[in-house]
Amino acid sequence: HAPIRTPRRQFDPLLMSVVDKVQAGVLGLTGQHVARTVAKASSHEMLGPKRKHIEVLISLTHNPTQSMPAIGDELFSRAQNSSWIVVFKALITCHNVMVRGHEKFTQYLASRTPLFALDGFLDRSTVQSRDMSTFIRRYAAYLNQKAFAYRQMGYDFCRIKRGKDDGVLRSLDSQKLFKALPVLENLLDALLAVDATASELTNGVINSAFLVLFKDLIKLFACYNDAIINLLEKFYELKKLQCREAG
């Protein structure tokens, strides 16, 4: 895909902050509560999304009368912005809601194809914006894979029980285990492909993304450990063909 290019123009942060506040005020006056909260969470301020705004969105997903498409579509809309800061923060906000919001939010995301079409995103306004655009493309690919994994499996690997006693992947039968392992491996690959080093964590936005990604990574490795232990326990019980597939 051809990159989505933006003009070589750097907007005054103070001006963009004023624009954000005016936009949020207008949305508030018109009763667009979800749009207002998403706009505040994904403002032009070079910091991660504010916790209070994420908490509001998470709370809304637990409201039985709240439409999940209304939340998701606002996030998708913000992810089409030309500013890397707004797009990155929209992705981070979406990720946080997937992690801690009601499962029906992830179910809605999993029903969309694709989730975020950002493989060609490029903000050319500054050197930093170019660098951050790379991570945005990788991050969006991971969230797409996360939603796709849910569609394949019917559950989020990061939210299932783990461990010896009641771990989901420790108790799967052979057929379900063979289905889950490639999906889990693809998800891990997509997360590791984000590949942000310590020297590249240069601002509050990418730091915020790194934190939620790192938490996912810990959970996914724990799931993978459970799956491998289950596989090893079953290995000598499998038929020859199944052993080759497992290997």
C-alpha cells in the first residue's frame, strides 16, 4: 500500500491544544459523550492518554445500553488523523479498552476486517514523526492480529486463566491445542515485531504504548508456557502424524 502522506508542516502544539479543547467542548454541548471522551484521550498533547478518559470508556463498555460500535468507530475515526500523536493515542486507548473493558468490545472489534488500516501511515512533518510512524504501523498490526486471534479462538489469550490448576491452555485436548498454538505464536510474533528499544522510548506517547504492550507480552508468554507444557504431556500419547505436526 502507498504511504498515507501528510504535509511537511509542524503545527504549533499550543494551537493544537486549543483546537482539541474547542472540539471537545463542541462535542460536549451536542451530547456526544463518547466522541468527546475519545477526542480527549487522543489529544495532540505529547503524553499518553489520560487514565481518567480511558476509565470512562472502559466503564461505558460495561453499560448494557452502550453501543460498542459507537466507541469503536470513534477510535477508528481518530486513527485516521494526520497527526502521529493522535493516531498513536487512539491505538493506545483502544488497546487499553480491549484489555480491561467488557469482552463485547473485543467481540465487536473481531467482527471488523480490517481493524486498523495503517500499514501505509506516514507523518512526514518532523524527524520524530517519521520515527513514530514506524511504530504506529507495527502497533496497529499487532492490534489487528489481537482481534483476529479472538475471532479465530473465541477468547482473548491475555484474559484467560493461566497456570497449573485451572489454566485454559493446560487443559485443552490435542485438537484444540493444535489450533491454539499457531494463533498464539502469530500473536507473539506481531507483538515482538513492534521492537521498540530503550533508546527509542523518547516521549510519553510511545512509553504509554510500551507499558501496555509489555503487560500483554508477559501474559502471552505465560499462555505459551502453558500450551508447551500441555503439548509435552500429550506428546507420547499422540499418533505419529500428530507428533510431526506438533514438532
